[in-house]
Amino acid sequence: MAGRIQPQPMPGAGFIDPKVLARIGNLELVAKTVVEGFLNGLHRSPHLGASMDFAEHRAYMPGDDIRRIDWKLYARSDRYHIKEFEADTNTNFLVLLDVSSSMRYAGPGSIPKIDYARFLAASLTYFSHHQRDRVGMATFDQDVIEYVPPSAKHLNVVLHTLDRMKPGAKGELEAPLRKISESIRRRSIVALISDLYHEPEQVLRAISHLKGKGNDLLVFHILDKAELEFPFDEASQFEDIESGERLPVIPQYLRVQYRTLIEQHINSLSQLLGRNRIDYSLFDTSKPLDDALFTYLSNRQRMMRVR
């Protein structure tokens, strides 16, 4: 992505590994671990606004603007601290999380897609909250299941909702996203997290309800490594998680065809959404979460520059 902030190697990067995160029982601790590890790896701190309303101090990190060091506080404490201010560009941040039954899937050695999505949603929300945005969330399958409206006080509500949610019924996009779009009263950053088992044109039609209101959209496409590579060797019965239908499959006969189809699906989504100025990113659930945060941060900074 053009203008992407480049990370430095950081000793704590292993804690962003999804399998390591899955061993942490507290979702707020997961989000804090991911976000703080991510921020410590940046060359420069993320944009937090430049209004004259003082918000808080934080410890100086290499790459911070030295003009923002509070020298009076340094004289008292002998430690460098940065002054942060309330951002003039505070906005609403809304996560739309697909909790349909297909999100239960976990390939060999992987965590379920729903857990990866849960970690991602928690991390993005935690990050946005500490950027002083109003955060909210909606979960959906065939319909909207839970809706938490964006608010400066809703971080804990979002985390609690994520912590207790379970995968639901067969997935649908257009009806629940249309319903959610009707509840959005002001321009927002909207992050859709889903495995997108729909035709690309259906995906675009579903999210057009949100795009038409001037929202900034990010689409996080979540797939298991096995869904991308089809690594299976033994003939067996494959079950459709959403329909329950079973199909006998000899993997070596279908592997090349399957990989071609999934590659075509991903490319079509990327091109179609890109042409409509919707940010699209594919995430393998075996990979760390920092790339997702870079995608979000880059989009956020670009949006701020054009406002």
C-alpha cells in the first residue's frame, strides 16, 4: 500500500501470533498486547490530532516529534513524556463482524476463523478508542444479532460482546448490512470482517448501502490457511459447515482446480472493491495481526488528510 508506515523488528512480535493470543483468556489483554506491540514497532507514532485541548501524557518513544516533549514535566521527573491532544478529527469507528457458521472453521493447526476475527475486531476497537474515537460494533449472520452504537464509552461493551458471541446460522450480507446502514447517522470508518463466501458482485451490492452514505470502508477478508492452499491428501467426506451437506472428495484430483477458483475469487474481490474505492485486505489466520493494523492506520491517516 502506498505510503504505508514501515515497521521495525520488535522483540515482542511473537505475542501477535494468533496461536499465542488464543492462550490468553482475557480479550482486553489480547487487544492491549497486540496494539501496544504494534505501536512499539512503528518508526513514528500514529497521528493523534493537533488541537489545543490537552488529553494526556505518554512515555516518549524513538521517532516521536521532540517538539511535543513536555520539558516542565521532564524537569520534575527526569523522564521524557509526550503531550497528546484531543484530535479535531475524532470520528465513529464501527466493526461489522460476520458470525455465520462458516466462521467456525479451523484447518489443521489453526485457530477458528471466528477467534482470529474476534482478536482483530478487539484490537482495532481498542486502537480506535485510544485514538479517542467513538467505537461500536455489529454482529450478524442472516440478520443483525447484536448492535452496539458508536460511543466514547463503549469499548468495554464491545469487548464484552465479542467475548461472549458464538457463531450463528448460515451467512447473508445484503439484508443485515442494509439494516446496519440505516442506523448510521454520521460519516464513519466501517470495518467489515468476514470470510466473504459470496459472489464478488453480491459483496459489492451489500456494502454499497454503507458506501453510499459516505462512510470509509475497510474489508478484512478472513480465510484459514487450509482454505487458501487445500493441503489435504487423503480421500474423505468434506462437510459444508453452513448446510451440513457431505461430499466425498479425492483431494489430489481437485487441488489445482480448487486453488485456481479461490485465487480467482480473491482477485475478483480485490479488483471490484478497489475500483469502487473500498479498501480490501486478505488475511490468513496463521499470520500475525500487525498487517491488519497497518491497513487500518494507513486508511485512517489518508482519510484525515482529505478532511
